[in-house]
Amino acid sequence: MPLPPIAENLQSVYNRIETAARSVGRRPEEIILVAVSKTHPWDYVAAAIAAGQLDFGENRPEEAHAKFVENPDAAGANFRLHLIGPIQSRKAKVALACNPVLIHSIDRMKIARKLDALAGRQGVVLDALLEVNVSGEASKHGWSPDDLREQLPELLALPHLRFHGLMTIPPYDPDPETARPYFIALRELQETLAADFPESDWSQLSMGMSHDFEVAIAEGATIVRVGTAIFGPREYK
Ligand SMILES: *Cc1c(COP(=O)(O)O)cnc(C)c1O
């Protein structure tokens, strides 16, 4: 099967990021594009790397490990791997073995404690974001803003996790404007948490996917996670 035009797709996404950023007076260099390669084979990643892409996102630790760590073709390649999906406790070890540059999806105390303990045993510190469920939708992972606030003292005291901000996934709607209030809510939460917990770094907002990243950038996203617009359709979410 021929590959989709990955280099062209990437160029078009970067152009759209630039336009979205400039339209609200932001610098496009402030925004990191994470190319979400889940479900796609290494060939797709290699094509993106050849086009100059550095940051990749995977949502299943085992798939990430097989593709980016065990795979001999990945050895020596220049990439940064982001874990963006929910991590089950029994997958915490694999997640750590992926050497992620950033885990976007710390969504409950149990996985925070587990990753902290494993990282401590290996003498490493993991960079991470806190995933917030701003919509309150039951099917979504993430902290409610109230629970997060309550647990933050314990979270920020974990010595082997270093937090840098928040991540969210709004309820899916093909109209990107539907997501705007959730992006605004995440940014407002970031602002209040930054004021109340100034000892932590709150600079990063991971929000926006293929269909709504321009709205997310307008509302302050510093990291967008884009799969379909770069790699084409997938068989599952
Ligand atoms: C799959 C996924 C994305 C990318 O979704 P697209 O709609 O294909 O851009 C972004 N974020 C997370 C957490 C995902 O699981």
C-alpha cells in the first residue's frame, strides 16, 4: 500500500499552525506539534522523520514500545516520544521503558504513585502533564478540576514526577467551535492553579487534535496532538 503524502500533510499542518498562531498574535515557534502515529507502522513515522518531524505521540505503551524501542529500524533515529493515552497500572513499567519525553495523561493518583515509584527505582524523573476532564463527560479520563485541586499537594510532592501543565480531550464534535469553551476552561484552570501553586511549572497546555487544533491554538495551546491530518484515517480511535 502506498503511504499517504506525509511530508505534504505535515507542511500543511505547520502552515495552519502558523496562521492560527499569528491570527491571535502568538509566535508559531511556541507551539509543539506532536504527530500522533498510533495504529500506523514505522514506515509512516520514518517518512515524517525524513520530513523533519521530531515529536511523536502514541496512546498505548505496548504499541509505543514495539514501534519506537524494540524496533531495530528505530535505533539511531531522531525522535521524541510522547505518551498521550491513559496508562493502566500494569502498563506503567512499559510506559517508563519507552523513555517518553512527556507523559500527557496522568489522570489519577494511583498511576501517579506507581510511575513515581518506578521512576525512583531507576533514578529518573518523568516529565508529565495532568489530564483534566473539563467537560465532566463520564466516558472521559482525567481529573475533575475539584479533585485535581484537592490532590495537588500530594501530586506535587512526588519526587520523581515533574509536572509542566495540563492536557484535555473535549467531547468529540465535528464542529471545532464546540470545543472552544473546554479549551477556555482548561486555560482558566491553568491560570488559577499557577496562582495557587506557584512552586510548580504550569506553562504547558496540551489541547487540540486534527479537527480543532486551530481553535485550541487561539485559546492558548502550547502542544497540539495531530494524527489523522498527518497520517490519514485509522481503524480505531
Ligand atoms: C488519537 C489521539 C489524538 C489524535 O487524534 P486525531 O483526531 O487523529 O488528530 C490526539 N490525542 C489523543 C489523546 C489521541 O488518543
